[in-house]
Amino acid sequence: MRKIHELLDDLDIQNINIRVNEENMTKEEKSRIIEQTLNKARLTNNKAKNKRFILPLAATLTLMLSFAVVFAQGGLSNIYNSIFGENIKYINDMGTVIDESYSENGIKFNVASMVGDENSFYIVFELIKENGDSFKESDYIYFEDFHLNFSGSGGYTWYEIEDDNENDNKATFILSGNTEKKTVGDKLTLQMKDFVEYNIKEYNNFDVYEFLSNNNEFINQDLEDNIQKLPIDINENASQEEIDKINEIYNQTPDKILPIKSSIFSIEEGNDEIYIDNIGFAEDKLCIRLAMTDSENYSFGDLLFVNKNNKEEKFCEYSFTEEKEEVEYLYYIFDIKDMEELKNYELKYNMINKINTIKGEWTVTFKADYKNTTDTIYVNKKVKIQDKRYTVKNIKLSPISLNVKLINNLLDYKEDANHDFFDEVSVVMKDGSLVEVSSRGSSTNSLTSTINLLFNQPIDIKQIDIVKIGDLEIQIDNK
């Protein structure tokens, strides 16, 4: 059975780290522009100025060697190695050291380096506490506002990574993205406003089986109607696939739930703000209701059951929240039908606590000044994708991405303005393996469409055999 979060992921991506810059993009395309992790769409627009700079040969060599030295002698090499492993060898000549920063309220916001091709890129940026305080207690950093300004349409995501020293005063992040227009040589701007540091603590201090064994009245309780199970209201323009997913979610939503009781177990010792309100079985599934009275400074992370014998994780199948009398309740449902099955599992969970808030606004503008190693292959062949006709104008290949430029068929566009490119493009290597993709993006207007794939790991483009686009296979000549 598919889990409820998988069904919801198919309908919409809700990741706090997504920003989308769009041009006539459909709702489906905006949802799919980056997979992963990856919440709030924002329009941005940055008109890049086209300038040329003539550098002396010695200065040019210094710029090129500085990035090579970074990879060879440590420092940022550890960051890229942690992301790409041995595949880092395919991008050694695709990067540049940036080292542009801005300081405010004791925090230096530094854009350290960048790796990219014509349309896709990775940016390493850092937060540095100038008083020397450590980020050691910060397990997660949340930006109240964060966006990358660039020209055209595209999307990006970012996440924190480990740096060389977890006890130092620096937090390091990697941002990956792609754009429909050329990025290399353009000026980009990273902006952030206010950030919050959170600490995540893990627990397994509540024995559910022991508690229910000693409190039989919780095992079979008088259940209440689930007032959150409302009649289905489906948009008349929804596709059959969307209708099927909505119906599946509705069918998994319980009709009966546990009643609200009172605090039976404090999640964290000395903290009365978060507690287990009720626990028991409903509709042949184990259910747990948590309660929070201070959601500003505390929140709940993962809640799962682990098999005592093989450590298999048992995630919740469904969860929802409700608020009553300034108390937020979180209701979890597990596919554990009775006490006999429950005795094989132990409960593990984690708590997220706010530990520090830093106010300020930081802006860094920098140039994507790296070597463009993208190969452009002109195709000019017809293709059919999801019953629509296109002409593949060209494809652009690099070790980190694939970009496809399409010319729309105007007759098809008039009949249906939606373009569905999801999973319609793939790269096959000479050994028959498919290149894994970390993100997919697309943008379209009345005349053209663009598809962009960011690879999970850099690849050797000399080993590419075929690029598949809809019903078209393009043989890659690597001689």
C-alpha cells in the first residue's frame, strides 16, 4: 500500500527550500521543477548586464589555478567530495572561487564557490559567526526569507552540509539549480532575511507496549467521528489521475478516531509544552495523538516504530493536525493492528527546539564566472510527447545536466496549453544504465518549451549512448 505522504508528494511538492522563477509555467510544471526535497513559489527577475572584461594572461591563469588548487589541497574540495565522491573528476574544470560576502549583526554571509555549465549550477555559501561562537548545537537552520535572483525562468533548492569542523563558527550550504536562459557569465544575487537555529533531539523513552499492557482501558476506547473527513470536492478540470489520487487519499482517511484526553506522557523531561494526549487502536490501526501548547519554540519531527529484530522502520500511514483551545494536536496512524504485533516494535521520535534567532538582511551579488563546458547538439527532429507534437531544436550536455530546447506545435498548443514533460526525458549510458536525476525542470511559452535535468552525480559525457525524448532516441556521437 502506498503511504499517504507519497500520494501527497504526487499532487504537490511542499518543501520549504524551493524557489521558482517562472515564465508562463503551468501548475504541474511548477510542482515538478525540482524534486527533493523541495515549498513556496516566488517570482523573481534579474536583468543581467552583458559586460566583457579583458584580463591579463597572468590574472586569467591565477583564476583558473585557484579553483584547481581548491580541489587539490583541501578546503572546499571536501565539500564537493562529500557531494560527488570520485565523480568530482568530471567537474574539475567547471568551477570558480567566488569569495564574495556581506556582514550584518555579527553574521558574515559568504558565497564561497560555484560549479556550473550553461544552464545548471551548484553554489556553496556559508554563514559565519564573527564572534567565533560555534554552530555545533544547530542541527537545522531555517531562513525566514531566502531567494536567488537570476534572469529568465528556472528553479533551485538548497540544504546544509557538513564542513571540515563541526565545532567551528561556520555553517555551510549547497544550492543547486537550473535556468532556461544561460547562467554562465551572468550576474546572480543571493538574498536572505532573518534565520533561526534549531536543535534536534532523538528519544526512545516511551514503551508503548508496556504502557498499553498496564492501561487496558486505552486499548479499546469509545471512538469519535473524524470531523475532518469532509466530502470530496474535485475540480471539474482535474485529470483522471488526480481524481484517482484524491479518492485514494479520502479512502485512507479514517472515519473514527481516538477522543482527546489529557497528558499521559511528557515527550521531553521537564517540558510540559509537548506531550502524548492519547494512544490506542482505532479501525485496526495503532493511533497516537500528540499535543503542543508552544508551537513557536517547539515542534515535532519524525515519529516512527522500529522493528526490534531487524530495525525495519514503520512509518505512519496517515497524519493530520487540528487545533482546539490554543492547543495543536497531531494525529498519527500506524499499520499495527493489535498488541501481538505491537510487541515487536519500539517507538522512536525526535523533537525540534528553537535555540537562536538572528535578525538581519544579507545580499551578495556575484558573477557566474566559470568555464562553460557544455556541448550543444543540433537535432531538428520531430517528437511526440504526451500526445503533443514538438520539434527538438537542440540538446545541451555537460557532466552535470541535460538541457532540451523544443519548438511547440501551434495547433496542439491552441487545443491544450498544458505541457507535461515529467519522466519523458532520460539519458542512457553505453553500459545500458540510466543516469539518475536529482531534479527536473521545465518552462514553456506559446512558441517554445525547455526541459532541464540536473544529474544526481556528475557523469562522463563520453560514455553517453542515447538521449531519449518522448518517442525519439538521439544517438550521441562521442568520437
